[in-house]
Amino acid sequence: MSKGVTLKSEDYSRWYTDVITKAELADYGPVKGTMVIRPYGFGIWENIKEAFDKRFKETGHVNAYFPLFIPKSFLSKEAEHVEGFAKECAVVTHSRLRATSDGKGVEVDPSSKLEEEIIVRPTSETVIWAMYRKWINSYRDLPLLINQWANVVRWEMRTRLFLRTSEFLWQEGHTAHASEKEAREEALKMLEVYREVLEDVLAVPVLTGLKSESEKFAGAVDTYCIEAMMGDKKALQAGTSHYLGQNFAKAFDVKFQNENNKEEFVYATSWGVSTRLVGALIMAHGDDKGLRLPPKVAPIQVVIIPIVRRDEDGKKLMDYINPLLVKLKEQNVRVHIDDRKKISPGFKFNEWEMKGVPIRIEVGPRDMENNQVFTARRDTSEKFGLDIESASQNIVQLLEEIQNNLFQQAQQFREENTFTVDNYDDFKAKIKHGGFVRCGWDGTEETENAVKSETKATIRTIPFDENPKDLKCIYSSKQAKHEVVFAKSY
Amino acid sequence: MSKGVTLKSEDYSRWYTDVITKAELADYGPVKGTMVIRPYGFGIWENIKEAFDKRFKETGHVNAYFPLFIPKSFLSKEAEHVEGFAKECAVVTHSRLRATSDGKGVEVDPSSKLEEEIIVRPTSETVIWAMYRKWINSYRDLPLLINQWANVVRWEMRTRLFLRTSEFLWQEGHTAHASEKEAREEALKMLEVYREVLEDVLAVPVLTGLKSESEKFAGAVDTYCIEAMMGDKKALQAGTSHYLGQNFAKAFDVKFQNENNKEEFVYATSWGVSTRLVGALIMAHGDDKGLRLPPKVAPIQVVIIPIVRRDEDGKKLMDYINPLLVKLKEQNVRVHIDDRKKISPGFKFNEWEMKGVPIRIEVGPRDMENNQVFTARRDTSEKFGLDIESASQNIVQLLEEIQNNLFQQAQQFREENTFTVDNYDDFKAKIKHGGFVRCGWDGTEETENAVKSETKATIRTIPFDENPKDLKCIYSSKQAKHEVVFAKSY
């Protein structure tokens, strides 16, 4: 850990990249647009993944795995209107390499050209629905509640670690139901799972609501979303859940025999979150000293640093610390002892602050004399002594406090930067400085487009708690159809 | 579950595919060579994965994620001799699709041709070592103990579900060390983790040992392996662990400053197991009624089938079963109630037998009168009543018994089909009928090749417990260099 990071206030985007690099969360891969998720970053993702996976299973879903490769022809089935279609994706055209004639390198063997090109999945709807056609015959086969954890590829040249890379990791739920009602309930149920994990585990408050027509997923009837505010007051779409109606069932001819022996197209949903949530964590909680991790997703919740000034103190200190260590582990606290030699305590403090470990404990000879440990909270920077005997209970409680505090700080920040306006001048004045702006919208795409081109802000969501009754559209001044939240976004 | 499966004795290969299809473990994907892992098969894989992952972490390893895409040029660094190189793999050459001029389909946009072709990883050594070059500078950065769970692609036209598909899931450990000694210890440590999981979790006995020169991984100094015997007496390589020496460090120029301030190339290992282990499970334990799953990997360990003859019995039965259900869940038993209506008990029995659920419990009105539940073991087909009060303890014990019994059966089968011979005539007579044949080998590739072309058998391993001292080579009659195990294999 050589130096600190660029200040947030100075250059937010550089601050973001600095934190990722210095906290060793991720790195750039050798092929342009690709990302390596380093162990510390992956440890965070594993905790996020587990929080979702547990809830998916509790709500009756099962995991499966579908192929990476999709026949090119499937993509035209998916696209509602192929005309004007342009999709950035990785196309596989050959299946063999061979040695070059000088024997020093490799080249593509032209004789291995494929008859039909293959696409690396940008998402798995098409291949999954091709299989559902085989698996679904009767209402007895429904509902089918399948989730997949996988890598997907969308060609991106403007890389931004965790937020925009050509390959990323995600989960995609794809469910099939016998009725519209059940499918709509499923889409909302999974949105609620998303909200819960974001708020209770990642400590990131989110708005829940519907997307406007122009912002929704092309194949969906309705797209629900969770939207979070980042530290630069921009919005980040943190997850989406789609009610797909019978669109995919019709495209892939998936019918079932209902209880009255009649054939019907299946009703569907899909929903997904991705490694971009690691980016959300960084931007929602990070500060000028680096990452601040909510305890529930922190790979290390407590780091203990023995302050050894003379070699002979080392063993004594470890004996002193050990009972605390055991107790913390018994309480499932993820604790790490940093006993690296030849590295100064100051260097270690900075490193663990950068990595956002919620609680740092320092123990030196004087603490030993006083029967205490010296404790520092990453969220508030508070420092205080804790009695060694009762330290483990205090720490467990403290972790909970930090979890809550990070959520409250993020929520307060969002509230301070959320504005309600009733005219376009106020709208422009507010949106210029970022934040969420709540206002009336006449429901037309023209208004959306005009506001976007004039201010770069888009409708992030039509929140579930909207109340458009007495509102006018800020742009057209017509009666508002919806109360919406505008923001600039990632 | 319409009918049973082809008999093992009749057509082993068809039996294998039938079991996979009827137990709903996997299906063929739309692109030739690809596989869909269905929820039940994926549930097994999740349990296998968890068993390994837990042990990887306990032995100090961390997970990370490296990109799917590898620059073509990296492949020539890996290949020790590029001359004669031919690699079946998926080559990405373009990055965009567009609508066809008639607007009805999609085609590859020729203007999106890549400057350098990209390879879909067949394994990640090259991209990982390119990163290690950036991350490793000093002995303080070592050891680096990283594992990755990922999908990899090797072009395969002769598909065999779980055993040979163009895409498969695996884990690949890639570690870097400051000394040969430490790296060699690591390779052996991970082989021992593999042995433990295979034997204690999958209930599949394995031989541990070294590969011969011709069977080892091209980039390795030494390849260690675990080899298992399948139900048709063929060998299956279930996992490998390589000591790579400084080969990759030299190819990717990865040096570190040692404690004496001298630059040195890093020492390396790699090790992997894959979804082929699901195939190993099927073939090691399956019988003519389908799958037989060891409890530790079974997604469902106990299935309870209420035998409802009159509708009014339904609720009573559930009230009767419920306390047992609660107790089983408290003891972390994975239990499932099959209360599907309009499906006969006989049909359900067959289905759960096919799916290999270790214990089936039937409860009907008469069992209720007798305060018992009727229990069937999948491994032995034994059936007996259990007192409802003590059933949960008995079942937990039974699961352990079944786990052990499956291992013992497989071990006995292997012993019955392992032979020791001291001359080539006996060798040929034995190997003709399959099984493992232990004998002396002179250590030459010529002998290996001759035996292979005459009998199709290869050296599966030089077992750690070899004792070649008084042995002669079965083929050349020269003094044996090693005692080895020959077999036909997958």
C-alpha cells in the first residue's frame, strides 16, 4: 500500500479506479474489455452470491447450468424486430488452431470454419427457452423455477471495472408459469428479494418501481427495478425483474396443457443481478481512505494487528489474543490476524482501511497490561479500548451497529440529494448538481427524450409509491400520468 | 418416469445415457457438443463443489476469477513445442451481429473482424500466469494460492454427457511458491484433498500415484492423479495435480526476489477436477434401477411419500409425518415430501429409485395405526418398518451406513477386478475382460505404446505403494523400473 487514493471530490472516476486497484479488488485482463476479479474482490462477490442464492432456494428456486454457446439463428427469434438489429457480442467462427508453417506460432486453421456461427451468450433466454420447449408439456411441469449463475459476454470497448466489462458474472432467473397472475407475483417476489439483499446485506438503500417503456427490457411486458444512489449522486440500476408475458413462449413455441386439457402458451419472468453490485458497494460506501465494507459482505470483518516492538513480545501477545480469536470464530466472525513481519503497523493500518475491513483491533504490550484491546471502527473512524474479557460480545454487537450505520449514512445521503420539483426550471437547476429528482411526467416518450437530450437525465423508475394525482408534467405541463424519479445514471 | 433403463449388462453405454436422461441429470444443448446440466444434476454438482471448496479454503486457498478470453498469441507461449501443435478450441473472430438486408435474420458484421483472434479458454494457465507476472515481485507475495471455479471449452465432436462435452465446469488451482520443496508439497497436499473427497464424500475408492511421462500433462514436471474404477471395469481419471516446476514461470517471465535479494523463477502447481465427477458417481454406484447416490452428495437424502387412498386421509397423514419432518430438518437431513396428486405411489417409487435417493419412506393409514413408517434403502433394496418416535435418529444413522456401504461395495468391486500378473499372456487374458492389472514395467515408452496398441490398455498410474524391486516387465521381461496399473480407460 504505497499511497492513498485520488480524492473523491477531486475526480470521482479516478477515485473509483484507484480504490479497486489499491484494495486489490480487480485488475484488467490481457484482452481489451476483460477483467480479472482478484481474491479480495471475489471474496466480496462470494458473500453477495451466497446471500442471494440462499434466498432463491428459500423461495423454491433451483440452480441449473445452460451452455455458453448459442446458435446464431436463435438470436433472430429473440429480437422482436430484427430490422435495425445490431448486437455487440463475441462470435465464434472456427474450432481449431494449428502451428504456423515456421513452427513458431499458432494460427486459426481455415478448414475448421463452422457451418453456422456460434454466439457467446450475452444472456441465456434463447437457449433456456429452447430447452423449456422440451421439458414443459403439462401444467404438472409448472411452475419451473430455475436460476443460473454464469458468465456472459457483451462486447464493450469502454471498460469500467465491475460496471462495464465485456465479460461479467451474474445470475439469471428464468421461470415459467401456468398463469399471468402467478408470473406477475413471481417477478415482484424476486424484486423484493433483491431489495432485501441490497438493503439488509449490502446496506445500500434502493428505490423500487417500474421502468418506463423506453427504459424497459425489449422482450418484457413490464420491467421492475431497484435503483440506488452512488456517492457522486448518480443512479445505478442494481437489478431488474421482468414480467415477460407470453413473449418468449411464443417465440420458442412453449405450450402446456392446462388443467382443462387445453393448450396454452406459458407465462414467464426473468430477473438478474451481476458483479456490478461490487461496483455499487464501492461507490455507495467508499470514502477518501478507500473501501468501507458492510460487515455482512466483508471477507474479513475484524483484523487483529499485534504491535510487536521486541521479538520476545510476539509469543506473549499471541497468547493474550488467542482466547479472543477463538471466541470470535465460535461466533462465526470472519477474523484475520495480520502478523506479517518487516511491515510496519502504520502500513498495515492503511492497507486494511483501504480494504474497508469494518473493525481493526490493535494489541500492543501496553494494551496487555491494561487488559484491553484497542479498537478502530472503519465507518466512523472512532477509536476506543475494549476490555479483553468482554471484547468478543462487544465486537459482534459493533458489527451489527456498523452494518446499520452504513445503511443509515447511505440513506441520509440519498435523502439529502433527493428533490421534488414542479417546474422545469427547478428541475434543471437541481439535476445539474446530480441527485434524484421526483416530479410529474405526462407519460410520453417525447418528453423523456427531450429531457434526456437537454439534461442527460433519464427516468430511473416509476416508484411504487408514486402519487401522480395532482401533479403536472414538468416538461409539457400537461396532467401527469406518473410521478417519476429522474437522475443521471451509470 | 415411463420405463426403466437399458440393463447395464446389456449395453453399458446406453445404460449410462438412459440413467442421465431418466433421472433428469442433464440434456443435450442446441449447439453440437454442448450439455445442459438440469437442476437435479446441478444439485449433485453443487454438493460436490461445496465439499471441495470447503477443503480448499481450509488449506489456505482463495478463489478468484480470470477472463474467459485469451489472446491467441498466449497459446504459443504455453505449447512447449509449437511444431505439430493442433488444438481443438473455440475461436472468436468477430464482435458484432447485424440484421440481414431482408430484415428477417441476423448475420455476422464483417466490419467487426478482430485484429487478433481470441480463444475461449481451454484452461487458464496462460492468462493466470500473465497476471501473476504483474502481482508477484518478492518472496513476500508468495505463496500465492488461488483457485478458480469456471467453465472451459475444448472442441469435442463425440459428445458423452458429463464425460466429454465441448464446454464443462471445473475448478483449476494455480499456485506459485518460493521453493521446489513447497510446490511439490502443495501438489501432493491437493491430491490428498482430492482422494479424501472422492472416497469420503463421493464414496468412490481411488488409486493415488504418478502418471508416466507419456500420460502426464505436457507442461508439468510431474503429474499426480487419482484413478477410479467404473462399473464396466474401465478406469476413469478423476482428478490430477501437477508439479509444474518453473516451466510456466519461465514462459511468462515470472520472477521473484528471494530472501537473499536474488531473482529467481517461481515454482508452480496446478490441479483440477470437473463435472466429469458426476459421470464417475453414476458409473461407480448406478444399477439397473438407475442412480444410487451417496447421502453426502444427494440433493435429496430422504423422500417421504404419503400413501393417500382417500382424500380425508391426507391431512391426518401430514399431521402424523410432520414431527418427523421437523426433526429430520433439525438434523440437517435434506428431506423432501412427494405429495403430488394424481400420480400413483408405484410411479413415485420408481422415479425416486431412478434418481438414487438413499432412503424412501412410505406412510399410509396402516403405518399410522402401527406407529411406524415404512422405510426402503436404495443401496441394498432392504425394506423395513421404523418406529415413528425414534425414526429420525435411525435415519441419520442409516444415511451414514449407506454412505459407507456404497464405498465398501465399490471397493470390493475394484478388488475383485484388480489382478496381479507377471507375464504378458496372463496380462492379455485378464485385460481382455477389463479391470485393473498390476505388473512390472521397464519404464520405456516403447513398451507402453506396444501394450496400448495390442490391448488398448494404458498405464493409469504408478501407484505410490509400488514395489518394483523383484519384478520383471511383463512385455520386455527386463528388470521392472516401476510397478504400474494398466487398464482400459475413459
